[in-house]
Amino acid sequence: MAKKNVKHKSKRIPLPGDVPEKARIDAMIRVNHAGEYGAKRIYQGQLAVLRGKASAPVIQHMAEQEEKHLRYFNDAIVTRGVRPTVLSPVWHVLGFALGAGTAMLGEKAAMACTVAVEEVIDEHYRKQVDTLGEEEKELKATIEQFRKEELEHRDTGLSHHAEEAPAYFALTQAVKATSRLAIWLSTRF
């Protein structure tokens, strides 16, 4: 008698304290939506200060990509029935302030802000991609594509002399800490 070739799906048994899969995915959608909204506001703040400067077309291009990312997560919020973060009004103000504030320090400081934010987003999106399975193939592929575009933004900032910004290390560390806090808060609230 021939043995049947049976595939068994190995599914991990949930442990106490595990977050249900839907809640985990909802938190990803919520935080990514908040992050893309924050990025849009950062670029709007930078453009408000740097309009007419040499870096404005470059910043505008990055802003347009962030707008595309935001549209995707706007749709995901609706189609998946995910509650957006309650902190959106805060990110509206603080994102613009961060963009305008760094731009007031100069074009290199604005680019340093971009480098810092995008390095944190790369780390954040990479962790998400690593945890998403086949059941979320489309979401995983989209986040990976967006991650690559965020890395392009980082590289753009570096190629536009971000590292020459005044107090580059202190500035980027402060922006990274702020970005990580925003991610933590938006995932939960």
C-alpha cells in the first residue's frame, strides 16, 4: 500500500500574552498610516520653508512618493476596518514643525532629518516584512516596496550633503528618538 504524501501545516500554538493576528496586522496598518501621514507633513513643512531653493524639487519628489504610500494605507484603514491612531492631530502639527524646523536650519539639516527618519522607517518596515507570512503576501510585498523607496529617500538625503548639517549626529539622534517614540505611540493608540 502506497503512502499518501500529506502536507501538514505547522501552526504555532498561541501562548498566553500573544497578540491575536488581526490585532497585530491592524496595529501595523495603523502605525504605517500614521507614519506616512507624518512623513507627508514633514515634507510639507520643509517645502514651506525651502520653496524656491535648489532642494525643493528633490523634496517634492520624495513628498509625492510619501503621498502614494499614504493613499495605500488610507485605503487599507478603510477596507480592513482598522481604527486610525487617535494621535493624528498631534502628528499633523509635530510633523510639519519637524520639517519646517529642520529646514530653517538649512537644506542640509532638512536632508539630515530625512536620513534619520528613513533609517528608522527602514528598520521598522524590515521588522514587519520579517513577521508577515503568506496569508499577507500583498501587504508584505507593498511594505517591502515602500521600504525600498524610503531607502532611496535616505540615499537622496546623503547625496545632498546631509552629513554636513550643523550638529549632524545630535540632530539625527534626536530625530531618530522622536521617530521611534511616534512609532511606539501610534502602534498602541
